[in-house]
Amino acid sequence: MRPVELFCWHFMSYPYLPKDFDEKYDTGWVTVPNALWDAERSRGLLREYTDQLVYASEIGFDGMVLNEHHQNIYGLMPSPNIIAAALAHATKRGKIVVLGNLLPLHMNPLRVAEEYAMLDNMSDGRLIAGFAPGSGPETFNYDVPSAPSRDQFWEAVDLIREAWTRPGPFAYEGKHYPLRYVNPWPQPTQRPHPPIWIPAGRSKGTLRQIAKHGYGYFLSSRSHGSATAKSQQLFEQTLGEFGQKYEPHRMGILMSVVVGETDAEARDQSREGIWYFLKNCLKGHQRREGRQLTYGPGVPYIPSEEWRDFLASTDPTTPLLGDTEDWDDLQRSQSILVGSPDTIYERMLGILESAPVGNLLLQFHLGNMPFEFTRKSMKLFASEVAPRLREASAKIYAKRFPHLDNARIPEVVK
């Protein structure tokens, strides 16, 4: 049975904020003044972050994960494809996951199809192509109308897929993207096309689209309690509506992981970086305090009926991840796992037992965490946690899904 796949995800946060940032500034997103960028201290920063991902490839991770954000201190990758190109050249193994390009912000999806095809060629067929519509802050950044972006997004995905699979040139008569000639060169190395992953919440409509087209589902959540198991079960049920059986590698989750030689070392070495991340990087996004530009009716693309359901089932006073005040709160959220190799293994195993997903996308660097300790944490995970987790996960999948073998689930064509 195919075991869990373990990816190293880097958000490339800005680590040089002043100590009084939280007191003086109301958000780390969209309107955070770029006068806070310290050009001298930031020399080599993106190179170091990229090198950490190269290191992940060298020590045995199954892949490296990038994503697109704009105008914030949370993630310094407005163009993850540039970092992906560097990784394609600097690594020989491991998938390169761009999760993903924010299609409504890219004007013409054909450009994304072309760049992803280039990356697939440069990496010798190692690209996983992620597509996302963009969150509230991103649409504010680019002044993109948010309400119609869902329809625009799915048309863009369809266009890109056709550009990779349908012989060109051909005309595309789209509502949002009418094109006279679709004929991209080069074509991707992987056939019929690179795997497609879609990050999403728990929207039934989105899950139906993912299932219908045979794409992979990435649960866009940072907390992994009982709700993660419910999401896995909902996706399994949705796949059944299309005559498909759930396979763990059709689904992935994000987790933040810090590994030390002991529980005490992990906490001591990561404390400042974690609280920098929670209070600064999440301010304006997943924190009640501060100016939020993330949620609202139609923002980023929530249909009105789903917004009503959201309001009916959500307590607006419930603390978000960035509202965490102590280690006990952090442990209950199961978002940032901190501890020795044994502690991390046991906690991750518990998550896989309740929600058997096949892709774990792991963030090791948080906030202003020291680079040396980030690499040590990655190495401890790769050498002392990953082998046990792979072995245990294969047994979990074999028990839960005896109908599966090692073959990939064929893509469903609409």
C-alpha cells in the first residue's frame, strides 16, 4: 500500500519586523507599509528560504510546496513560479508543488498554462499544478471583483486543462476568456497533464467540482481536530456521488511542525518564531484583533446561500489561530505541532487515524525562527519521524481501504 507522502511547505515570511509591530500596526496584510522592508537585512533572504527547500529534497521529503500571496508579511512569494524554476534547476528529486497560482489575478490563464508547462519540462515531469481563486486580501490587492471569481476560476482551470490535452491551435469560446488561438508551446512532460490540486474549504459545490474532474483536494485549514475527519468523510461521500472511491492521495492537509531532540528543546527554540508568526503574520488574516480583509459575503467568492449557512453555524467570537494565548491553546488546535520526534510521531499518527489523508504538507519555518534550527527540525523529522509515519500510514490505509493498490486513480473526464 502506498504510504503517506510528506512535503515541505515554505511560506517565506518576513522575519525582520520591529519589536513593537503588533502595538503600532493594525495588520500584516494589504496595507502594511512596505517602508518596513529592510533591504540590507533581507539580502539573501529568499535565497536562504529556497535553499531550505532544496535541503528538504536532499534529505528525503517527497516534494516541496510553494504558494502565491501578495502585499503581506505572511508570504513573500507574489510569483511562486520563479521559486519553482529555481527548484527545478537546483533539485533532482521530489515533486514541485505550486499550490497554487491565483487564476483570477492572472488576467489570461493561457499564460499560467505556458509557465506551468515550462516548469514541468524544466523539472523533468515533477510539477504538481495547483490552482486557487485567491482569498479576500488578494482580490483587494488587484482590485479584482470577488463575487464572480468562482465562475471565472473554474473556466480558467478548464481552459488550462484543454490547452494541455487538446491539439492546437483551437478557438476557446469562454465567457471570461474568449481566445482566438490556444496553442501553447511547450507542452507539459507529464501526460495527459501534471496532477492538478485545488485548495478549498468545505464548500459542497467546490468538492463536487474537484470530484467531477478527478482533481486532488487540499483542505485549506490550519486546525486539525474533528473537523478534519468530517472534511475527509464529506469528500469521500462526494466522490461516491460520481462513482469514485476515496483514495487517501486525493486529499492533503497543511500542518506546521517543529521538532527538537526533546519536547523542551522544541519549545525553547521555536517559542519566539511561533509567537511572531501568530501575532504578526496572522494579524489581519486569522486573528480577531486588527483589520481583516479576508471574510464577508461574496469575499472571496462565497455564494450567498453558503454565507448564510456559515453565519448560522459560526460564532463570530470564536478565537482564531492567531488569537492563541498559550501552549495549551496551541496544542488543542493541532495546527502547530511542537515536540520531540516521539511526540510529533504520536500526534501525527493520531491525525491520520481519524482522517486518513495521503498528503501532509508540512511547514517547518515559522515567522522569524532561526534558520539553523529550522534545518535541524527538518532533519530530525526526516530521519526520526518520517520512516515510522510512512510505515504506519500504509497499514492504516490498507485496513481502511482494502480495495486499493498502488495504482493511481485514473482521472475522470467530464
